[in-house]
Amino acid sequence: MAITLDSPVETVLGDTKKSAKVVKNLGLRTVGDLLHHFPRRYLPTGELTSLEGLHEGEMLTVVGDLADTQVRSYTDRRTGRPAYRVETVLQTDGPRLRMTFFAKRQHIAEWNARRLAPGTRGVFLGKVGRFRQEWQLTNPQMVLFGDRAEEAEHADALMVVEQLTALFPIYPLTAGVESWDLMRAVRFARAMVEDLHDPVPDDLRGRYDVADLSTAMDWIHAPEDFEQVQGARHRFRFEEALTLQLVLARRRRTLAEQQTRRRDGGGGLLAAFDAGLPFSLTEGQQAVGEQLFTDLASSTPMNRLLQGEVGSGKTLVALRAMLRVVDSGGQAALLAPTEVLAQQHFRSITALLGDLARAGEFGAAEEATRLELLTGSMTKTQRREPLSRITTGEAGLVIGTHALLQDQVEFYDLGLVVVDEQHRFGVEQRAALTDKAGAPPHLLVMTATPIPRTVAMTVFGDLEVSTLTELPAGRAPIQSTVVPLAEQPQWLDRAWQRVREEVEKGHQAYVVCPRISADQPEQGETDQVDLDEEGNELALSDRPLAAVEDTAAMLAGGPLAGVRVGVLHGQLPAEEKERTMRAFAAGEVDVLVSTTVIEVGVDVANATTMVLLDADRFGVSQLHQLRGRVGRGGLPGLCLLVSAAEQGTPARTRVEAVAATSDGFELSRVDLDQRREGDVLGASQSGRRSSLENLRVLRDEDTIVAARRAAGELLDTDPALASAPLLADRVAALEGSDRSEFLERS
């Protein structure tokens, strides 16, 4: 039977336990899947592997030479019979490693000794151990380089390869499957599958210096040098980027053909608002505002991302765009991820608008509109009148949480949707709101610190990007300091002293914890997942994490005794959360112990200090967002990042990076580099895995830009991709997948 890319992987691996693990744990079901399972690194076989800083228990894969081999006999204690062991010494570019192989019979031991003769080179895999002051490789497995492959079937835990390759591929593995298992299967598959149909057209490969598929497969699995590895990687990254860019380019062209209502003003609400502002807009706010007004005046729906530093005034820019839409006779909705943030927006926008938010009331300004708040905790009775005013169009501005997405919420003429902290919403949630408009509404999504998925969208997406980098006058600098419990545990006492000192000056402070109680996590994902250099998850510390309830009780009864301490977290009733935030804003609470519900939107000018407990359990973006809650009232801010992580670990490095800079755009790159892309095209925010197979949005930006250009060229001459049917099939498959839902709606 002919073997094709669609053949089951068992046809080249055999129907064994190992093949079952490959299918179940690695997800490789077909021969095509196997061929696209690329090595994660390569060992040069022409040189010994350099070893530094060995640690007991670590798994090691090295190229080495056998330097000494001895056969020794001993008495088996269990049977009392003679037994034999072969003791060898492996020479690396670094420490020597001892290896021992046991045999029940002398002739087997002597045969192994011949196979392990001094001077033999191979790849050796095993766990590093220490015995009698010597390093050893425990239970080693190996591939020996030589020309006597016919003896391999007699070897115990050995395999001999016929040909010494320049680079030995190391594949992503699962327990019970070794790199050479996959290497042998891949080589067999490459020999049997002759015709690899290339989805990338010949002329496109020539223009963009991309290797053909067959050559790239040879280079990626059996390269002669690292130049071939790079050539193969470039080809597969370009192919993936091209497919994605074709999907996005087609989506952009579809959007450009849609028609919406022009929202170019006409009323006097925006002018009245601007005239009453007690401060001047920054140059950046004015420039971005003009960009938005131009978009709103177009008959093509706006699809724009507004990103800016914490405190750069994004909400004010968005509000002016919303007022412009109301001036044109439409409605604007602001979707917030939490009730705390929705209520904060409602309070701050109400204060900014003043009489302009009191349409229908005695003494209201002639240009006024109505502002409505809709949250999930409101009762049916509380919701009845706001829902009526939204339906009739009496309410021009609507602020809400997920409650805005419910079926009973109907808009009279929804012209603009503003999504705050857009990464907190799933695809379907955003779509549910935009679908409430009769004609496609304009869409503005905002983020304070570009998180991994947002950064990816700015590279891949169909969003136009506006950026605010200038901070309004009155923003004070924030001093950020790591409190390293591993080295200086006494510094935590000093941190609480600093909080008390700030309170005694009349200021306020936040204390942020990753948990509500000792046995209950905060709703949502607050745990940061750290990865090693090869993308594997690092084990989290089992040390108990700080919890709001325990920390508040400890502070009130200890270092902050006599200080007014409040508690805020996501599981409190809505009325209690609102009451606590109002009390903190009014200065009736000195120290607010909270989870990350205060991460965005909370604006208390008198808050000068933040203590972040277990800071290493939060992501870079979260830490930067949280830090942005202090220093907002012209008073210098202090952020103390408490971490028990050891120096040199990814967790500690992340915290130190946040302490080192207040530049959110620089930190977004640190975040993306540490967490990888997360599920760039899906819903996951954890950073555990990326749905991108070969691409990395920072490393491969040039490739992505080239692929975007190539996609445009293809569609200009062949919109249906009739000249590239295989590529068209891949694009169609992606457009029909869940991933395209993200691309289309984000």
C-alpha cells in the first residue's frame, strides 16, 4: 500500500505502544503530522557537547566519545550467581560522565564492551547523578555512530546508525518515546512519500527566497549544517504567515466593502463638552481624536485599536468619539470586563459630563444626553427603566458589563462599540454586542499595556492602530522596588512601615493578593505560567500564596493596627464592592486589600503606595496595570513588588523587569517574549501554548511583514486563489475554523 501524507502514523512507526503515545500525547495522527513535527534543536555530531553547571536529576542529551571501557564481574546478591557489568567513561566538552551497563552473561557483557569501545562517538541520553564524587549518567540510552547497523537488533538499549549525520535532531517528545524513534520514522516516511505537493506557488517562492517543500523537509529533519536549518525554518514560517495573512487580507477586503452609517456629528454635545473641560488635551489625544473622527465620518466601519500607557487618557479620547456619535443621532456603548470598572467608568464619565449627562431633567443643558449603567447584579426592577431608555434611544451613552450582551438589551441605533481592556472578552462576547446594531457599528478596542494577544493582533490583524504615549500633566513618577524575600525577608517588615508612613501623611495604599482566601483562587486567571527555553512549563512553587482575607486580618491586627483597612474582591456582593470603592475614593478607608479587581480603571488620586504580594505569580502586563493605580494625583508613587522567587528564575526576572522600567511598550515585549504568544488565535490567555506552530510574533516580524505583502500581491491578481489550489484549501480551512472566528471578530 502506498504511503501518503494522509496515511496513519502507524504505517511508519508500527502499531506499537510507542505509536499509541505519539498519537495520544503528541497529537500526531498522520504521516503528514509526523513530517511537520519539527526538531526543537540539533546537536552537532562533529564536536563534543559543551557541559557547564550540571545539576543532579536533570535529563541530559549530549554528543560524546567513549574514553574508557572495562568489564567487571560481581556476585548477584539476589541469586548468588556471577554477574557482569560494563563500566564506561563518556568524554564531553566538560565533565566526564560514568555509565554502567549490566549483563547476566559474560558473552553479552563482552559484546557490549566491544560495541562501547574507546573512541566510539554517539548521542547519549540519561539522568545526571552523582556517586563517589563522580558524575554519572543513569539508565542511559544512546545512538552510536558507526557502520555496523546489522548488529543493532542484538543490542540492549543501543541503536547503531549507519551514517554519521552532521546535526542530530532532537524532537519534542513524550514519555516513552525517544528522539531516535521519531528520527527513524521520519526518515522512513521521507523515503516512502515521494511527491510532496507544495502549496506555495513557484513564482512566489522565487520572489521571496523560499525553499520548496521537499527541500525544506530534508533540511529540517536531516540538515548538513545550520544554514540549511535556517533555510527550512524560514520556509515553514513564511508558509504559515502567508496562510494567516491571506485570511486577514480577505477579511479586510470584505470589511472595506461593508457599509455603515456616517457618524460625523451635527449636534453640539461634543463642542459643549470640550468647552467645559478644565484642562487641555495632550497633542496625542488631539491627534488620535482626529483619526477617530475621520473614521466615524466614513461609510466603512471603523475597526481600530487604541493602545496607550497606563494613565495616558485613552478613556477621554474614547468618550469624545462616543459624544461625536451621539451628536450624529446614534448611540455608543462602552463594554467593561468587571462591575468595578464599569461603575468607575460610570462615575468618572458622569463627573466629566456634568449637566451634559442629564437630558430630560430640569435644568439640563440643551445639548445633553443620558448616560445609563447596566450590570449583571442589577435586579429586574432596576434594569427596567434603563433598558427602556436604551431601546427608545433616549440614552445616548451606555456603560455596562457582560449584561449588555443579553438578548433583552436592544439599542435604538448603536453606532459605536468601545471595548475596554479588550483582551478580557472572548470573541463571541464582542460579536454579541456588535450584532445588536442594524448596520455594522464602528468598533474601538482599548488596551493600556499590549498583552501577548494584543501585540499579535497589531502584527496580524485587520485593526488600524492608534497609540498614546504622552502622559497628561500632573502624572507623578512611580518608584518600583523588588522586596526579595529569598534574600532579604526582613524587608517585608519595612514595606509595612512604609505603608504606615504614607497613611500618616494622609495618603492611601493598595495591598494586592493573588487569592481571596487560602483555599480559594480569585475568579479568572491570575497564575503566571513560566516556561523553560524549550517551551515546557516550569513547576510552580507549592508555597502558600497571600490571600486577601488572611492578609487583611494580619495587617489590621499587626503592622497596620489602628489603620482603617478595607477588603475588596470579585466574590463580594455588588453593593458591598461599590460601597467599599466609594469609601476608599472618599478617603474613609486608608488601606485597601484587594485582588486584581482594581487592575484597570480604578482612579483614586490620593493613593500613593501599592504592595504587590507574590508579585511573581502575576504577568508583566498585570503588574504594570496594577502599578498604574498609584501616582495618579500628582503625588509621587511607590510600588513594592514582594517576591519569594529565587534570583535568576523566570519569575524573578519578570518582576525585576517591571521594577526596572515604567515603559509599558517595552514591558509588552518582555511579556510576549516570556509568555510566548499565548493562544494568539484563540481564547486562552495563559501563555501556556501558542496556536501558532512555527511563528513567533517578535522574532519573525520581518517574515510576517513579507508574507503580508505577498498575500496582497496574490489577491490583487487572483482573488479566488485559483492558481494556487492547495494554498486556497489551507486558507479555506483556516477561515472555517474556530481560529478564524477570532481573526474576524477581534
